[in-house]
Amino acid sequence: MEKSYIIDAARTPRGRGKAGKGALSGIHPQELFAQVLRALEKRGSVSAKDVEDVVVGCVSQSGEQGANLSRNAVLAAGWPIEVTGVTLNRFCGSGLQAINFAAMGVASGAQRFVVAGGVEMMSRVPMGADGGGVDGNNMKLRERFFQVPQGISADLIATLEGFSREDVDEIAVRSQKRAAVAMEENRFGKSLVAVTGDTGKIILEKDELPRPDTTKEGLAGLQPSFVAMGAAAVGPKGETLDQIALAAHPTKDGTIHHLHTAGNSSGIADGASAVVLASEAFVEERGLKPRARILATATIGDDPVLMLTAPAPVSQKALKLAKMSVKDIDLWEINEAFAAVVLQTMRRLDLDPARVNVNGGAIALGHPLGSTGATLLGTALDELERSNRQTALVTLCIGGGQAVATILERV
């Protein structure tokens, strides 16, 4: 097996995922990803004629994000027609899974030079636009596993773990403050690609969602987001979503404490991101200078009702494959889908908070579903170089009770 090297990483700023309000909402998803491809070529990271495949993660593959977005983005970018494209969906882990598949391709020797990443335009193709939900509306499957919405799962995890509202709000404030510092110090600058409109004018050059003035007091005034949803009677016998979740995972007091709000959950966002991967043979042949190499990748399944608890076991699986321990990882990127996910993962792995999401996360910066995993890997790589550290682990929880992880090491 050859090594999988990371040559470069690039991403757009994350825009607000609101139709007509976010700065990126006027751009077609294919065109947004095409801008990232062209930027990689312009900066010299890629010679498009050498790229064998473009692997793109996208969750809501409907309408503008249907029709094999990757291939069409390659054509939109003006790349050679010989460059192929494939689009995949592993829910929130799609962008990182795209990278992992590309890494497998170059490590196996089947490919030499691949671009992988993700895109999601939530302002144009809203979450759930494909009509499938979490389970494809399979009523027979629901007899085995009734997968409640992720917000209910996040609140159930918080209740089972004994997290308080103050605990989850603290994660949110930390995310906002760290993101503010990162933006002030231009820590994202190496990967950022300014997005232009049809006239060539820049329409967004920095992340649009962060609210650096966020305080604990302000967050405390927000109402929980999933109370009404939890009370919805949707079960086959009129059970509410809360009752369905509690039947699978009873809590001490028989209730779910709804703690997650718009302030301590990930923001709806638009964005695109890409990473360039090369085989060892290609690196040597072309005299390339890789920035990092991938040490291990992993996926794992976990309880589909709790749904969001797999980042800890998938991290352990990846560490075992790399013959490493938790203490060998300098930086952790744990996607902030909900604050409880980060708290639960840190508790399970006994992580030092100073090493986790050091530049903020999706609570502050937004979560453009299919793009997020690739964005996190690029963020981790930039931070390793900035802080002169060596190793990082990136992981995301995934709908249906899964998680994905990647370990990278600076070269």
C-alpha cells in the first residue's frame, strides 16, 4: 500500500443558509464548487489534466444538487472533459468520507491524483429536500428502529449524560469566542477562497455566521428548539417523538430535558471545500511538496436512536488502526452538530478541551452538511502548520447512528 498525501486544501467562506439573505444564496451549487476547483488550479496545487477523479460529498441530492453535482462542477470549472466526478452521501460525514475514499484510491495504487471535498447550498436546497428524511419513510424499518430527529437525539444524550443548560451553552460561547480570535488573526486565510459573482466582484471573503458578541446571558434567554417537535404524536399508536426516544433509552426521571437552542446547535450554512490527494509515486514523480499524509480512516455504526454518539468509538477505531493513543493527537476537530455531541465525545475520550476545536466550530461558523468534513480537515491542517504541531483527528457524527474519522500528520 502506498501513502496518501495531502497536497493542499481550499474552501469557500461559509455563508448564511437562508434564501435571499445569505451572501452565497445567489450561486448555483455546481458553480460554487467549481470556484474552489479553479482556485486550486490557480494557486498551482492542481494541474487539472492530471486529476483522475473528483469525489464530492453532498447530502440533499435533489434539484440543483442532483444530477451528479461533481461531474457537472468539473465541467462548469472548465476542466478537461476526461476528468470524472462522483457524488456521495453519508449525511453529515459526506465531505470527510469523500476524502477518505480518495485516500483509499491513491493508497491502493488504483489512482494517483484525486480531488475530494463537499458542497451544500442549504439556502437553495433546504435540508430534507430529497424527501427521504433519515429512514426513507420505511415504515417496516420503523418497527425495528424509529429514528427520531437529531435534535431529539441530542437532547436525549444531554439528559442521559446529565449535562445542564449551562454546560451546553458554555460550549457555544467557547465556539464563538475561539472563532472570533481565529478570524481576527486570519487563521483561516490559507484555505479561504473568496467567492465572486457573475460580474467578477467578490461577494463573500470571510465566514458570515459568527456572532462574536455572544454571551452566556444572551444564550440563556433562548428557548429550546425541540420541545414542540418532541411533543408531536407521530408514532403508530400515537406516541410522541419524546416517548419513542425514551422507550429505547429511558432516563432517570422519565423525561427528556430539552436543552439545545439555536445558539448551541450548528448553524444552517452554504459552503464548498476541497482537498487534493496524491499517491507516493505521484509525489516523487512530480517533485511535489505534500503538506500532510493520512495515517488512518474509519467509520463505525452506533445506536440509531441516540444517533450522535459514534464520534468517540470511531476515533478509537481510527487510533487503533494507526497504532496511536488519544495522547498522540495534538488537535481534535469534533463537528459541533450540537453542543452535547462535543461534550459527550470529550467525556468518553477524556480529552483536554484546549485541544478540541481550537478555532471554533459549526455552532459559530455553520454546518454546510456535505461540505463540513472537508472544511474541518483543511482547518485542522492549517492549524497544525500555524501552531507547529504534528497530528490531528477529525470526526463527525452522522444521521442513522454513524460516525467517520480521519487522522492526519504533517509531513
